[in-house]
Amino acid sequence: MELKTERLVLEPLALKHYETTVEYSTDPDNAKMMCFLPCDSEKEVYDYLLKCEKQWKKKTPEYLEMAVVLDGVHIGAVSVEFLENNSVGEFGWIINKKYWGNGYTVEAVKALVGYCKDKHDLTHYIAHADSQNHASIRTMEKLGMKFVKQYGGRKNRISDEIREEVLYEIYL
């Protein structure tokens, strides 16, 4: 399965993306605002990629994770987790910091939305971000998502601090 945009190719995230996934998912600067990253080890990355491959083989997956490829180079990933009996999709994304600021996340998520609408009849999406993650908040707004609420209790993986989180949503 492959999705194409003007500049990108999206394909199932898999073991073939191991080295580039290690590069961005173990980098503390790249993932400092994330709950589940950075990964602690290369083995953790390997195990996660195996889980992603298994999800793609399921008739009813719990989530889909797509590799974002630019000019043949894997630069990050976008995902959707299916919630509430598959009636809501929760977006996730990470782009290698070398490629930040070019609109790749918005472009990739829009392609993923098209796929989910066609294959899963999904029209309601949410996304969460650290309240200080201004880049992710701008991404949500560029996707047309609307602010729902801000609340406490967020724990980013590499911080002991309990932080604020924002929730955005969109109905398409």
C-alpha cells in the first residue's frame, strides 16, 4: 500500500525503515515533547516496527503507522489510532528534525485522512500535544482542527515534570 502526495510517498512503517527510525526516535531533541519517545534503545525501535508490521496485517487494525518518504528518504512517520469502536481516529506524527518547518506533516496527515475516509469511513479525528509544543499546535490548526481543551497530567518521557496538554479535533 502506498499513498502519494505532491512531494511525499507514504507507506506502511516497517523494519525496512529501521535505521532512519532509530535516527529520529532515539534523539532527545527530536522527541522531547512526546509521551512515548525518545526510545531508550535500538531494540525498542526494532520491537515497535515489528508491532507496526503486525497491525498492517490485521483485518481490523488498532492503529496504522505510515512512513513519510521524501525523494526516497524516510524522514518520519504519521499515524492514526482507532478509538471508540473505530469511530474516532487519533493522529500522531514525528518528523526528523532535519526536515522540520517544510509542511511535510500536514501534507502527510491529509493523505492519511483520505485513506482513512475511504477504507475505514472515519470522519472524526483528535490530536493531543504538549501545550508548549507550538509546532504541533500549528500543525493541528493548519489541518483545520479546532481547540477543545487544555488540561494537566501530561508526562513526557524524558521529563519528570507533569505538564499541560492540549486537545484538538476535527469532523470531516
